[in-house]
Amino acid sequence: MKKFLGIVLAALMLATVAFAADITVTLNGETVDCESYGSPATIVEGRTLVPLRAIFEALGASVEWDQATKTVSSTLGSDSISLAVGSTTLVKNGEDITLDVPAQIINSRTMVPARAIAEAYGVGVEWDAATRTVVLTQVVEEETVEDTFMRYSEAYATGCDSLQVVADPEDAANEVYYMQSNKGDQQSWTYFWIPATFKPGERYIVNFDAYLDTDALGNEITAEKPSIGICFSYGDFAESEDGKTTHHGNTIDKKPSRYDVPVKQWVHCTYIYEMPATLNEASKMDFGIFGNPVDVPGMANQLSVNFYLDNVTVEVYEGAAENGLQSEDSIKAAEDKASFDFDTASGVVYDLDEDLDEFIVSATAHEYTNGHLIVTAEGENADPTITFKNPGLFHTDNYNAVAVRFKAEGVVEDQRHIVVYFATEADDSLSQSKSITVKYDELKVDDEGYYIAYIIMSANSAWDGQITALRVDPGNSKGIYTIDKIVVVEK
């Protein structure tokens, strides 16, 4: 996991020839007003002393004074120190560090050698003789993944007691997030959340590594196809009440955000989501990753799951891939195949001047002309479909994509997308959950003005087993569609 970066600068010994009244102290270029704390920097036994409270508070450290023992205690981040007046021993995180000069009281204020600052909190200390300045440099902790529209630093968990950071189950030197369910034998969803600020119509690509561990009771997961899901939470409509949110576990094209994952094995997941144009920008927004409940032998209901996460990023996406669940390889393949060569295609090729009887066409009218299928869709409920008569040729072990060369004229703007539906032996329905959608504006256009759609079917987790039905919808509205060639592509 990308963690905070801390840089400790070595402390330097300070020059000793200076008058107290002349000494200035700066921290990261800003002057520290020591005199307002009752005592300026001064020289004692050849060492420059600075007012402890002034410096520590400027660093953002706490300062506590024990009058009985005359001891100063302080904490900053994960470090804690204590220093007794008159002592040359500074205790940091339980370990003793010897100083050249003891802490002491001057003008009723605790003064410490500048080197003590570096020893305490890794602050760089230099002496600028020309300006008689103690120059302190504090390296501010910063995230390697910056908070932008995603507020990673505010990540939290639900269905858990807290969001834990633990050792990687496969690499103890690496730290990862752990979502440990607190729901016992109840059916529930374990969630990791990141607050965010999304934009209407913007597309986002999600990447993360997931490791499915056990069920909520700590038992080994034996359920078939356990899964991780992706969820966006936001207000559905710009005019909706502020703060109203809904969990969107599916894409806006109704595709499931399910990602089947193995048990006790890291897997990389990639997902693309497009915000609706009606997004309520005033609503609370979050991005979530969740573990789906699993069947457990002997239990009346499903149990929630425990899982690890690492390398979670959400970025604006402008590539050529459809909205919905994707694998990283399928996205790259879709972009690489954007200019698919139909003449050298490997797979089952349907050249529409020869394969006139291979399809059932649903539309107001259709005809085969000059080696093309011309589909004319008219009326309010026009929905042209091209259904394969013999889908039993295809098994997902051998075929993983569908390529279509086509034109589309007069299509309603928000229906300008091509969809491929499929069914399997396991589920013989042609449903939205078993489809891949690509918008026209994401497709390449060849020299003759044809769209080239290369659709990775294996991007949908249901593309598994024997295909029993296959259908191409070149659009979802009235219009004239000219289909030149369809290829079911071999792996």
C-alpha cells in the first residue's frame, strides 16, 4: 500500500558567536515569534537554545508541562518525547538520546538546544551566519496518492467495527486495508468507502487489488463464485433534495458490478463507470467496494465476508471502452482492436452477402442489398435486433469477442450505442445483466464511414460456458442500420 513518506534531515551543529537579541528562528521560511512566548533564542555554552513551546507548537506538536517534576512532554504523529529541565537526556518513544546541553529555564521559559528539535521530531536545523538565523525545516507528511476528487485520507468501512490497516497476508512487509465483518451470523455486506466529488457525465476508471479471506465467522469460504462488488453512492437527480443518496450497485446500463474472485488469492480488478447527466452535485457522494454475502453449509442465511484491499485508485477515464465491469486486459484489447481487420479475422465470419439465413431480424423492415443487411426501424418502440440462429457454435473457452462493421443513420442521440446480448446453459435468458454496450462515440470509423465495434464479451463475468443465444442490437431506436459484416472472434 502506498503510505505516508517521511524524510528525516540530519541536524547540524550551530555556530556559537551571536548575540541573543540578534537571533531569528524560521520554520519552513516563516518566522517563529519566539519573543511572544517570553524568551528569544539565546546562546549558552556555545550552543543556541530556543524556546521549546514556541517551536513545538509551530511544528504542530502538543506540549504538556509537569510542574512537580519540571518535565516537558510532547507528541507529534506517532512520536512522543519527554525532557526534564536540567537533564541532558531526551526520551523519544522510550529510548534515551543524549544532548550536548541540558534543557533549562531562562526568563521563566523552558529553553532547549536546537539539536533537541531535530532529535525529537526529525526537523532539519541549520545556522545561517550571515543573517544570524536558526533555520528549521519540517518535511510535511504527504500522501503518495493525493486527495483530489477522491478523499482517500477519509476512507472508512461499514459492516465492520473499523477500517483496519494490517499486514498483507502474503507479504508481511506490506500493509493493506482489512474489512472484518462484525455481523456474525447475520446476512450483510462488508463495505470499504471513500468520500468523493464526482461530475455529471464524467467517466471514471477504478483499479484495486482484492483478496477474499473468510466468512464473518472466520470459516473458509467454500461457496461457488464468491465475489467483490463496486458501488457508487450519490443523489440521483440534480433537482433532488440535498443529501439524498442511493447505492448504485449496477452501472447505468444495468450491468452488474460483480467481480468473481478466487479465495485467498490477490486479484486485480478494473471497472469503468459513467455518472448520469442528472447527477445531483450537492448530494453526498462515495465510492465503495464491497464483499457479497456467501452461502455457508448449515446456515439458514448467507454470511458476510472478510476481505483485504490494496492499491485502490479512482481516476477520470477517457479511453475507448464501454461503461461497466472490465478486466484490465479486455480494456487494452478493445483499444488495440479498435481498427479490427475483418478481412483477416480469426473466428466465425458472417459476410452478409453470403450468410443470409443465419439471422432472425426484428425491425419494421430489412433487406439484403449488395452484400449488406439493411435494417429500417420505425415507430416509437423501434428496437432493431439481429439474433443468431445457431449460437451453439460458440463456447466461451474458444471465443471471447464480437466484431461488427456497420453504419447508423437517423438514430436518436441517447440511443446511439451497439449492444451484444448473450445467454448460456447456466442462464438461458437474454438479460441486461448478460450484455456489453459500447457507445458510437467510442468507436473508430474507417475510411468508408463504417463504425468498427470490437466488443470483448469476456469482460462480462457471465460469459462462461456454452453460449445458447447471441444477439446484436446495432442501436435502440428508429433509424437505418447498414451491417456489412459480423465476426465472432476466436481467442
